[in-house]
Amino acid sequence: MHEIYPLASGFLVWVAFGVFIGGTVLRLVLLALKARRKDPVIYQYFSFYYAARSIIHWIFPFASKGMRDHPVFTIIAFVFHICLILTPIFVAAHVILIMESWQTGWWYLPNAAADIMTIIVVLCLLFFLARRILQKDVRYLSTAGDYVLLLLVAAPFITGFWTYHQWYGFETAGLLHMLSGELMLICLPFTRLFHMALFPFTRGYSGSEFGAVKGARDW
Amino acid sequence: MQDRQNWDWTPGRRIVGDFDKWRPAYEYMEEPHVSADGEKIAAIVKTGPEEFSVCVNGQPWESHFEKAWSLGFTQENCPVALVSDTAMWTVAVDGVTWNNWYEFVWNPIFSTKGSSITAAAQSELKYFALTDDIPWENSFLALTCLIATPDGKNIAAVVQDKRFAEADIDNFQQGCFTVAVNGNAWDTHYVNVWDLDFSGDGSQVAAEVRTSLYDYTIAVNGKTWDKQYSCVWAPRFHPSDGSVSAPVKLAGGWSLARNGEVIWNRRYFQLWHHIYSPDGNSIAAVTAPEFGRWTIAEDDQPWNLRFNELATDPVYSPGGDRIACVGKSGGKWYIAADDTIWDTPNDMAWQPVFSPDGSHVAAKAERDGRYTIVVDGRPVDEVFAAVMQPVFSPDGRRLLVKGILPESAGGQYCRHVFEVDALAP
Amino acid sequence: MNTKNNTETGADQKQIHDVAIEEGARRLTREKIHSVLSELIRTEGGARLSAYSNACVHCGMCSEACHHYLSNDRDPKLSPAGKVKQTIAVIMARKGKVGPDFMKKACEIAFTECNLCRRCMMYCPFGIDVAYLMLFIRRACHKLGVVPQYIQDTAHSHSATMNQMWVRDDEWIDTLQWQEEEARDEIPNIRIPIEKEGADIFYSVIGPEPKFRAQLIYQMAVIMHASGADWTMSATPGWDNSDMCMYTGDMEMTARLKKVHFEAATRLKTKRIVMGECGHAFRSVYDVGNRLLGWKMPPLPMVHAIEFYYEILQQGHIEIENKFEQPVTFHDPCNIVRGRGLHETARYVVDKTCKTFIELEPNREHNFCCGAGGGVINCGPPFKNKRVKSNRIKAEQLASAKSKGAEVVIAPCHNCHGGLEDIINHYELGMEIKFLADILYECMKKE
């Protein structure tokens, strides 16, 4: 098993980031080309001002009515996304690894904070899982893939936490942490996780249509 | 063509019909119409409670009607209106009604050669056409898109001659519509028929037809082209060789087809209102080479000029070597000739008119509620409260402008003949 | 408010018998469906279809935006994403390999369980346009010949007469002259100017006005006359601005209808188009047909009646003699509020003409749909009960305004009128429903 370790911490990291960045860019470019070919009108109507206006109302908590109507979900969703993105970037272990490799790094989170944020991510995921199971409409919408995605996102956080605290079998957990993290990155452009990259475009286009053509708000 | 040779082409302004004097006499008067030669000005006026007539050069017709509408002039300068009495309708020519009255009459067409008048009519829910007081022998369940040859001798219309019940979508889709020419329907029926055109000799009619909910093509005398398209627009006959062309929608965009074969290589976002040069050697059309950019294309070659909002009213010079049109950009209307836009923006512009040799273009335009005629890009030195389409003299040296002067200038109707050479920039 | 029978949900009555859907589906084979759907996805399934299909994270934020969902005891199948799941998601996942029964169900969902009102778009974090997706299904239904009978018949009327109601050329002109004659009893020299070339305003209406509500033409003539407007109406096809083809998915016909409408206005050399109080027609002319034909924005300015009333009131072209006495509330139609942002413009008109105004909650862009729009009411009698029951939330919203004193509902849209009328009757709300023109006509100084 230890033979995989260098692979997972070396080559596969590159592969994961390569697929994540390359895949995301490629899919967005393909989408842009498809739009050019079949929906040329989109480019005519896209307005950066109104796109930004709409995006801003949807990336700040409670700036839209839908969010105000669901305060609990809104808070959890925001906290989740913030922790999900910031924790891996600023967790000390990751920053130190980068420092060791490239003699450069950045500010990192105190360990306790990273711990708390990790726990928050996992708790939020549990909330989402419970919501998927308990809320009738969301349960109806959920597919097997949606549940797998929750697990996929949870895995690197749980295993990372495990590894950091050096609990039983932490070496295996560490390996699983790397592999699951890499898997998540690889999956990002090709699953519903891609919503991350699509958001500015779908929201921005709605904002453009509503703002520039229809003269109305969309939040 | 009107007998323009005999019109008064004496240069200068002449007040006609004392319009300013009789206008105040009527508490109700509709917008005036002017004969082609400019010698008559007429309007529908109210002569009593629920009593209407037509006043021509100050003289009301002796006959009065319950209703009158659709006032116009024949090519021979004779005023015509659609009139009704005791809820029946007919055509009144110079105040004299036709003998036959119908439950409704509409869509009068004046022949451009001779003095024929054609109209659509309905009685007892039967639909037919009339020419010079003679109705078609056959009637139909519905009638629309009435057209006539320039001499008024041949008439065609889209008609329904098969019944279908309310919400009977199956029978409708089997085809209940066709074309009737001089009262005789084609044998073939279609889901829909629109936009007819007569061949130059009047022997053939082309129509835009829908053969199923999804297939559009052109039919000529009841025979459809072999190919179907996802959409087509109005067909046009070549002026002399009997071929038919129409805009057709292909996978990559719009193009032009003749007798079912695509003849233009480019694909346009939009292409319609194609016109033949008088000799038939060239075709021009209104096109949008790209989404939201409008221009004229001649023989598949779009102008460099682009209008953002609209291109319309294309017209060939009599020699076929020039094209003019109206366009709209930035909320303003422009006139353009041969890919060159005239500088001054207008609030409205009408289809340009070429001089017989094609060397001059004149167009009616409106700016700030005042009308004028613009010749080769420069307005004539007179503004009007209303103005009609300008007419060139047969030799092309004079231009007849018919307009009503603004109230401040007396409000008269006048006929002004300009020397073209003095107008051109 | 009568709430009896309200527990019976629309969703449980799936597959209402509609002869055209049944017949259409009977003629289909799986092969035919597959070939039509894959061709449609290949040629018309653009970037938006891909992006919307991929961006949805099944979060359910859209559910409560939908009146069908709220009115049917939160039936998950009626949440916007639920409708997507049952229709386009299946077609995409199976690459068009679905059967006739699936298309029947998809047809009923897309045509009668979504009003294309776009309220959900304002609640989806990704701004997914569910109306676009439902219209894609309707387009597929059109291509496959599985369209509810009544709306298909209306589409036929459009294609044969260029209007919504089988109104023949002579009947149209005759109606205008009849209304002119009626109006002359009130204002002797009033005119409905037909074919007046060069008028400022081209006034267009929807087919049901000459057919059923001719008094609206009369009222508009009085408003135009009093405001001194220079206006005209076309005697030729093109006078009608409505468009059910946009809702059956027959976009070729939508393009044709809008072409004829714009060309009637340009032929008469008018400077702008003012249209009567209709919502879907506004959407068709302002937002849909123009794009199909190649215009980014309509080639002539497109003015909804509300904007016109605003303009003449604001510029003092008409005077209000006595404000409308009864307390009113205002229903924001989707196509001119979410579709054109006319909510404040409308409130200005209401404020100028009515004494007491009570807001519906929610309102403006967040107002609930009438349940009739998007062609749903045009699917006709087979779906009427379902439609009315599927908008209990609207009845509750109206009842709440009534409890605050509102007696009259103003709805400046024909479809909304039809829809709200059915709701008011079914739920025994005892409210009156009016167009803004009704109020304006009643309260203005006429000469």
C-alpha cells in the first residue's frame, strides 16, 4: 500500500489539478462554442453590468427573497461553501506541504479553526443529507448521484480530520484523504459539482435578460 | 402607368381645390387623399348625424351614406370609397354606387393599367371577389390575400372551400385552403396558403403553402415545388421568364430559391421582400446577414451598410442599375441609395422614388411633425403639414410635390412642380 | 372563501383525456420519437439546455416559487425542478429514447402544469429558466404532434387568419366600425381610424377583443380620442398581436405572426406600436418573435397599454374627473412585470385613478401567477378544473387582500383576467375584476 503513497502525493495530485482545471476550462469553452453555434443570441443579450448585479444579489446571504424565506438553509449553505473552499486552501498541513515543495506559501489557519471548519463542513453535509431524505420535494428531486456527491465531498474532510488527529489507521486515512481529495477534483468538471463553474454564467445570463431586456429584478 | 405626359408640369406652386376654405366647414373630416396628378384633394366628411360623404375639391358628393371608408383614387384620378347604406355595402366611384350591394366590401385594389377596381366581398357568409361591379360566380367559406394583375383582368385570393368543425384539428390539417383565380379554386388543398403573386402575363399564380404543420414550400398553379422547407416567405415571379423565386429557410439560415433550387450561396439570418430589377436580371432583398444587422443584398452580395433596427421598402431604378431603400437605426429613419446612407436622420421615411433615367431619387420624409421631400439627400425648400409621394415627370426633369401647407403658411393644399436640376445637390 | 374540494390535487388527476394528445400519441412509435427528439436536441438544444441541465443541484429552492406546487399540497412532482425531472431530464438521460406514453405525460406537464411565468427563475440560485426548458418540451410536443386540442386549434386559427379567434378580415373591420358607431352615441365625432398612414401610434389588440370584448376597443378609442393621440388600426391581418403558437412550440408560425404584425405597423408608417392590455402578446412581440426574426429588440418601440396610460396621465393629456371609489388591488402579470418591469408604472396609473389601493402579498416581480397564462387556459375545458385547483394559492392571496378591504382586482392582461375570473368564481371570493382601461374609462374626463 505504501507504494501508492508517493503516487497519490505526487503524480496524482498533478493529474487531479490538471483534470480539474483543464476539464473546467474545456467544458466552459465547449459551452461557449455551443452557444456561439446554436444560441448566438446569448452573446447579444449578455450584459456585464446586469450579470454582476444579479450575481451580487446571489452571492451575498439574504440579498435575494428566496434566501430570506429560508434563513436556516441560507446560513448553512453559505457557511458550508465558505468552509468547503477556504479550509483546503488555508489548512496548515496543505500550506506547509506547498512550502516544503516550492519554498513559498501563504497564511494558514490555526489548527483549531481548521478543525472547527472541517467539522462544520461535515455537519452541513449531514444537514444536506437529512434535508434530502426528510424534505419531500428535495427527496423527490434527489438521485443516487446526489447522495454519492455528498459522500464524495465529505470523504476528504473526514479523512483529513482523521489523519491530522492521528487516530487509529491514520496512515491509511491519509492515503484515502489524498485519493478522495483528488477524486473530488477530478469529478468536479464532470458532475453536478460543476455548478460551481456554471453559476456565474447561468446567473449572469438570467440577470442580463431580466435587467437589460425585461427591466426587472431577478432576486 | 398613369398618363403623366398630360399632367401640368409647369414649374412653380399652384394652390388646388381651396382645401383651406372648405376644411373648416366640416366639424368632422378624415385625413385628405390626393389624386396621382395632384389635381384633386378629397376627404371623407360628416354631412349630418350618422351621414357621411366624400368631399372632392370642396364639392361633396350628392349621395350620402351611413358609413364611408377606404377612400382612394384610381390611376385615372377618380375618387373611390367603400360606402354603406341600410347595413349593406358597395363601391362608390365619383359618388356613384355600383348596382350590387353586399354585406361587406373591403380591400379595394385599383389597377395600375386602366381603370378597373377590384374588391373582396361577403354576403350571407359567402366570400368572393368583385371586379367592376361583377362578382365571382363561385363563393367560398373564407377569403383573404386578394391580388389582381396590373390591368385588373385577373384576380386571385386565398380561399377556404372545405369545411371543418370547431376545434376540428384533424380536418384542418388535411388541408381546407387553396387559391381561387377568377373564382375558380385550385384542385390541391393545403394546411395554409399565404402571399400570392401573379406572373407577368397573368396566366400563373404562385403561393406560399404549408403542406403539413412542418413543411413549407411554394405552389405555382396548384403544383408544389419538389422540395419542402422549414419556412418560406412570399414568392415572386420573374418579370418575363415565368420562373418563381422565394426566400427559403435552410439548415444554415435563409437563402433564395428559384423553382425549388437554391440560387444564393450565402446563408442569412433573415431574408425577405426580394424584388426583381425591371429587366429581371438582378434580384435584391432585405436581409440580415448577421443577427440584428439589416441591409439590402443584391444578387447575394450584401451592402456594406448596416441598419440596426430595420431595412424596408427596397426599390429598383427603372433601368435596374440602382437600388434605394428605407432603414432605421438608433430610433431614426434613413434613406439609402446604392449602399450609401443619406446623412440626415428622419422621424419617418417613405419608399424612395427614382426618376425615369435613374439619375435622381426622391423620398417623402418627416421630421418633427413636418413633412418634406428629399431629393438625392437634400430636402426641397418647402415643408408641409402633410405631403404625398413625389412623382417625376416622364422626362425626369420635373418633380411633382403634392402637399398641404402648414397652418402658419395658410394651410392650403398645393401642387408644386420643381425643376430637378435646381434641386439636386 | 370556499375551500371545499381543495384537497383533491391536480397531480393525482394525471392524464386528463384530451383527444388530440391521445390521438397524437397513438400515431407515434418509439423510433419516430427518438428520431424527432434527437434531431431537435442536435439542432436546437443549445448551450442553455446543457448549462441548465448541468447546473441544477436539486436543492428545491424553486419549489415554493411555484403556484402549482403550493396549491397542490406541496406535491413534489409539481415543483419546477420536479417537472424538469419528469420531462427534459429523462429525455436527455435517455437521449430521446422514450415512448408515446411518456410523451403524453410530458405534454400534460409542459402544457398544463407550468404557466411559463418565470417566477421560479427568481428563486433558483442559478437562475435556471424552467420556462425555457418547458418550452423545449412543448417544441418537442409540437414536432411530434402531441399538443392539446384547443390550443392546437388556436394555433390553426393563427396560421389561417393571422389572429387568435378565427376572425375573418371583414368581421374585424366590421367590428371596428360597429364600435366606432357605438362610441359616437357618446362622443359624436369620435373615430376609430382604420388604415391611417403616417399615424404616430399603431394600436394592436388580441383576437378575443373583437370576438368577445369589443367594448375594450370602444374604451381605448375614447381614451385615445380624449388624449388627442394620432393613432390607427390595420384593416389587414397584422392587427392581432397575440400568439399561441409561441406556446404550442410552433416557432415558425410565431415568427410569421410577428412578421405580419410588425409589417402592418411599418406599412402604415407608424412610429410605435401600442398594444392593449395583454401579457402573452407583449412577450411574443417584445421578447420572442423579434428574436426569431433577427431583431435584438423590436424594430418599432413596443408600448404596453400601461405605459401608454402612464404617459398620457403624466403628461396631462387626460384628466381624471372622479377617482374610482371601490378599494382595488392589483395583480402583476408575469409577462409585463417579470417580463418588462412595468410594476411601478402600473401603480402610478392605479394611484392616479383609484381612491384606495391595497397591495396583494407577494407583489411586483414576486406576485403569484394567475394560473391561466403560458397557454394553459388555452388548453381549454378538459383542463379547467385542474387549472383552477392548481391555483388555490392565488385564491388565498386574493382572499387576504379582500380581508383588507379590496373589492376589485385590476388585472391588465387578458389571460390573467380569464384565470382570475375562474378562481374568483370557484373559490367564491366575490371580487370584481377589471382592466385598467375599465377604470380609466370610467373615471376620466371624456372630452
